[in-house]
Amino acid sequence: MNAANIADPKAVSAVLRRLFEEMGARPKRVALAIPDSVAKVSLLRFEKVPQRARDLDELVRWQVRKAAPFRIEDAQLSYMPCLKAADGSTEFVVVMARKDIIREYEAACEGAGAQAGVVDLTTFNVINAVLAGPQPPADDWLLVHVTH
């Protein structure tokens, strides 16, 4: 989370270019699923959500600043409401990563001639794949994502 993720960006770009050539296509835009370890994911609950987007953004940043393992000014931050509780409060999923680390991944794609349009965490994409399946789980379920 706090160290460079791509030691040799040119080598990664070269591999991506070869992959695109083998696919027989040169995509202009790609989606990236990056390692979960790149980001910090938090759940925040607010009794009242500010009406203005800018106020909500400032409130989220102020709350996660305490738990950030780096300067919040250096963070790429994304959040989304995930649960509206019976008491009227709203819970948000908040993802933060260092901008320069995200930029490493984007630059590797650019070196291969593609722009990273979406950058997301691997586990979130696995969950989305399960939910988008032919019959998403109707009851309680548990997803375990294990890789080397």
C-alpha cells in the first residue's frame, strides 16, 4: 500500500502489448482489477448524509483521515452508499489508495497504448461476478477469495 507496486513499468507495458497483439485487438480502454493490498477499505456510518456532494466528500475525507496509512491529500478516494439502516443512518463503503500507486498501473496500460477507464479491487470484481451470475445468491452467503 505504501511501496511501489510495479518495479519495471516498461516490462509490464511490453507484456500488455504482446497480450493485445495475441488477442488480435488493440483496446483503447481497459478495466483494471488491481490487488486488494493496494487499498484500504472502510465502512463509515453517518446518521445524516449531507445534501451537497462536496460536503459529503469533505466529511468522508475527514473521517478516513484518522485511519489512513498515508497523507489523505495523496489519496485517491472512492465511496458508495451500501446500506440504509432502520434508524435512518447510511453506511458507506470507502476505498482509498495512494494516487501515485494507482498511477503506476495506469501508466503501464498507457505504455501499451490503452487507457485505464475503470480501476477496481480484485475482490470487489469477484463479488460483482457472483452477483451478476445467472442466479445471484438470495439468502446469506460467504465468498472466500484466495490467491497466492
